Amino acid sequence: MTTPENSPGPESAEDAAARAVRLNANLVRVDELSKRLTDALSHRRQTDSALNGPAPDVYMKAAAAYLAEMMQNPAKVVEHQVSYWGKTLKHYVEAQATLAKGEFKAPPDPGPKDRRFQNPLWETHPFFNYLKQQYLLNSEAITTAVGDMETLDPADRRRVDYFTRQIVDMLSPTNFLGTNPDALEKAVATDGMSLVQGLENLVRDIEGNQGDLLVTLADRDAFKVGENLATTPGEVVFRNRMLELIQYAPTTEKVHKTPLLIFPPWINKFYIMDLKLQNSLIKWIVDQGFSLFVVSWVDPDMTYAGTSMDDYIRDGFLRAMAEVRRITGEAQINATGYCIAGTTLGLTLAHLQKAGDATVKTATFFTTLADFSDPGEVGVFLNDDFVDGIERQTAQDGILSKVFMGRTFSFLRSNDLIYAPAIKSYMLGEAPPAFDLLYWNGDGTNLPATMAIEYLRGLCQNDGFAKGEFQVFGKPVSLADVRLPLIAIACETDHIAHWRGSFNSIKQMGSTDKTFILSQSGHIAGIINPPSKDKYGHYTNDAPVTGAPDDWRQTATFHQGSWWPRWGKWLAGHSGPMVKARHPVDSLAPAPGTYVVARPAP
């Protein structure tokens, strides 16, 4: 609180005039940018309406379920309403009573802390505090009503709950300029310059995505793949239309005899495993004395429209395996698959088992789902309303666009990956941060139309691998056909491949030698967890990988620190004796290669 002694003096006429000039100039700039924004939005390509939200039947089912609750259990509905009315009225009376005392302050705020409301004005200012508390009361009432619906099918309940939370989060007062004190304070302090900068950021994002809005999460000029990301030395030793195969230069005089081949997901780019040297999984593996090969997938354009899952297996997995064997002269390799590449590695191994081919000695699965009977949170996007729309759109485009996939995955963590970045960029006018992980997150890839639909229909919707119905080269394969020694790492808070689904997938594989590790954190941080950080721990269990996932978790042992050394020890035990280090010989390009930086036509 200021006093006459320390309060600032009155603004001079010259300062006031200068501020007025700046404000008027910024208003003119806002008008110019608004015209650019209108033009950018006019170039938005029309897409299938099903890609923009769930079918109306989701909300019809919710309304019908709520009506059924009113008929079958009216006391519970009345109890909900009375509780909500009572809390709302009590807060209103408290706010009025405080103001009646002539005190410009908010009433007591007993609500739980919410990191969206960090500005002190949310606690102290009567207007902002009233907005916040009423929003939180409304949110609680809505989510409680949805959560207590007993007549909804479990799958429908998950969808209603998810999309209800999306609507509630979207309507937070922090997401609107007129009710965001941070944005208003900065606009006043900068004479409107923050709004100009925010509008410039908004126009840039819409122009850069051909009329679609996708928030830029990281400074695009702060990183360059091959210069300050993906810098572990290596060479591209093979290339076809599907992939580049990178062999990394050894850092030890001797290496394990059996080489290791990693298949990253082709939904994203491989360098998530090689962001910086201090957190590079690729560099760590090489330093442990393994001959390492990593696949870098092509980012497909519409000419790949007919590329299928069989093509990824034949020209991707099997070809890379053959090339590693040719280059090293080894009869067997160890293979690792991450996310969708883990699912496809499982399909490939099942095919090899049926063919009597012992190319692969062991398999490692990172955050892999192969049993989709419970797909977890991502399952809300796997119903026919979305998948039908995807099928229609990919038939037109030849690809499933990276823009749609990026937006979909962002909505799984909308407050962190959509609303908070949008507030900073568009309302506060801040430049995106120089954050390597977020840079990678925004550097997505397309999927071929045929492959995408085969994956969504055959694996996700029909659960074909777990049922033994999904076909590889015309013949069905099953999880029971995966019989080699394997180790799987899942992540405790993974919102893409939930750990229980991963456990159930591994449980059904036919191997008699299985190891399951549960890492703390999520889909990326749980995997990219270097020992030097000593950040996230992990769980192991000597019991067989059977039964219910939660039973396994309840009797598991927690270990502080990264799971990498535990995996390295397991891998070393399956990689044979030490031999003279293998150096890349025939190079098509230095690592990280050309496919990872290529930009297909939009």
C-alpha cells in the first residue's frame, strides 16, 4: 500500500501525451493486424466437421442419463442442486457483506488452490475473486453431476466426462481478456503493446498453419536439428522410401556383440531420444558399449496415401533388421519399439515367430499398447464419430495431417498445452520459450491414409492384435505369438498409452521371460529420464507379469532414480560378449540424416 511519502507524483502533461500517442499507435496496429487475421482465417481449408468435435449423440446421451437420474433417484439430484445453490448463495452473501462494510476486498476464499489463478488479484480483488469462486463452484457442480450418473455405459461415461471437462476448462475466466487480470495489467502497463504483440503471435500461428489455429509452444528459431538438437555422432547407412537407418559412432573400444535397433514412433520424430547430450538416451546407450542403430522415418505426403501397415513392416521393420544384420554380420539383433512402433514391433515379431525366423533375439517395448480393450483417455477419440471423419478426410488428402494429430494430443492436456500457452502468447504478448521438448512436440509428422485407417480400425477399434484377428501379409497374428525374451517400460501418468493397458498387453504375449518396469511420470518424461537427473523413480516386481495391473503395482518395489541402468544391465545380459567396436563405414549422410529435417508439402 502506498503512502503520500512514497506514492508516485502526478503524471506530467508530456508523459501523458506520450502515452496517448503510443496507445493510439498501438490501436492502429491492432486494426491492421485484425485485417491480416481476417485474411488468414479466410484461407482456412475446410475439413470434415467430425474432426472438430464429438457427434451430438454424446450430449444427447448425457442429457438422457441426467433425465433418467431425475426420474429414478430424484433425491440425489435435488441434493446436488441444493448443495450448489447453497454454496453459491453463501458466497454471494459473503461478498455483499464484505462490500457493505465499505472495504474493497474479497470475502474469505476457502477454495482449493488452482495454478490458473496465481495473480494475487484473484484472492484480493472483489470482482476477480467473485468470478473465480463462482467458476470453481459451477465447475464442481457440473463435474459432480456428470460423475454421479449411474445409467451411462462406462465407455459413454468416459466420453461425457472428458468432453465436459474440456468445456469447463475452456470457459475458465483466465481464458478471456476481460476477465484475466494478468493480461489487463500488462495491457495498461504497456499502453496496449502487449495486445499488439499477442495479436501478432496469433496471426503468425494462423498464417503458419494455413488458417488453422495451433499454438506455437516453443521458439522455432532457438533450435536446429543437427546443430543443437540430435547431435550424437553417427551416419546414415541405408535409405529407402520409408526410412533412413542411422548407425551411431561408438564411444568405447569394445561393444556388445549383438547390435541394438530402435524403432521410434512415426507419429513423431526420433530425436526425442537425442535432444541434448545431457538427456540423450541415444548417447547414453552408445556410452554403455552397445552397437546402436536407430530408424528415422520419412514424413509422408499425399504420394504415400496407399502405404499400409504391411509396408511399414516389410519396408520398415524387416528391411531395417536385415540391414543391421548385413552391416554387423550378426545373425541376431535386439529390437526396441516406442509407442506405435512398439505395437508394430509386436506385430512383426508375431509374424517372424510364425515364419520360424529367429532374427530378433530380444524385444524392448517403450509405452506400448497392443491390447486396446481399454485404450485409456485417448479412447475418447476412437469412436466412429471421429474415426469416420478421419477416414473421409484422409481419403481426400491422402494423409492424416500432423495438425489434426497435434491438436488432438494437446487436448489430452488442454490446460498445459493449449490454454496456458495461448494466454502467454496471445494475451500477454510473450514470445514462446526456448524449450527443446516443446520444440520437438511441435515438429510432428503426417501419417499415410491407408496405414492410419488400418491402425485405427483394425488395432484400436477392433482390438485385432489381442483377439488374434489382425493380419500381417494376409495371415492373422496374435499377442500369444510373441515368444522371445522381452522387457517393457510403461509410465505411471502416461495420457497416451496408459500403463495398465501396457501391462495387459505384455501379459498376453506368449513369452515365458518377461520383465515389466513402471516408471514415474508420463509418456515422454518417464522414458527420457537420464540417471544424472535423479528425477523420477521406477517400480519393479519379481512376481510374474500376470493378474491385474493394480495387484502387480501394489506388491512392486520402488527404486529411486532412472530405470535406464536396470534396462542396460538386462540388455547387456542378452547381448553377448564384447567385441571390437564397429564404426559406420558407408555413409549416405551424417546423423541425424535428411528425412528428419525434410518438410513435405502441406
